[in-house]
Amino acid sequence: MALVQITENTLRAFLADAEIAAFDSAGAEGDSPDRAGALIRTTCNLVAGIVNSSGKYPVLATGQDRVPEELEHPTLVWIRHAMLADLPDMGDLEGSPRAKQYSTAGEIFRAVREGRFYLAPYDSESDGAEVYGAGQPYQNWCEL
């Protein structure tokens, strides 16, 4: 697997039409036109911090808006949640299934922080960032 770039287009492909419309009217084109970029950046930095705190995976650089591919969906869930919390009158779009997705994303990130979630090896993909490995390399004890 590789690192994936989270962009505003990635976020828009993930969101429902009503969320996009609400965000465009009150967020992206409202008082803060770079609101989507800010939410993406802060959430990806948070994910990098979670991955890095485990000591089990290669260190992720902050400020790159890139996450391991396995964490793309839960990252988008957290970005959506932050977006809906940031906009007025968006509570009706954050129903029970969305709450369950948010809870599941939190459980995934907790497992990552504790080093109990498998992330396929990734590298800097020639972007000039130096990536260091932390902890012991993965060993498949089932194949000994």
C-alpha cells in the first residue's frame, strides 16, 4: 500500500450532495474560503500524530495531507465530522449511521496508536521526505 493524498476533491467525492451544498453555501464559499483545506490539513496532521505515536510504523510527515491508504476512509470520516460540527444547523445530517462510522473510525485510530492495526509498508514515494522506521519490523509468526 501507499500513502494517499487527501484533497478537497477527495473529500467532495466522499460527501453526500446535501453536505456538499451546505458546505459550499456556509463554508467553502462563505467567510472562510480555505475551510476545507484547513480541515483536511489539521485532520491529516492528527492522523500522522496517531500513527507516529505508536512507534510501530514509519514516521509520517505533517503538513503533507497524506495518510496510509488503509486510513483514508476513517480520515475522511473525521474530516466530515469536523466539517459538520463547524457548520450551523448540520445536526440533521449527522444521524445514527454517521455516528457509528465516527465511532468505528475512532476505534481504528485507537488500534493504530496501540500498534494493533496492520498498515502495509509505505515510503516517501520520492517526494524528498526522509522516512524512518520505528519499532520492530513486522514478522509473520504464522509462517515460521
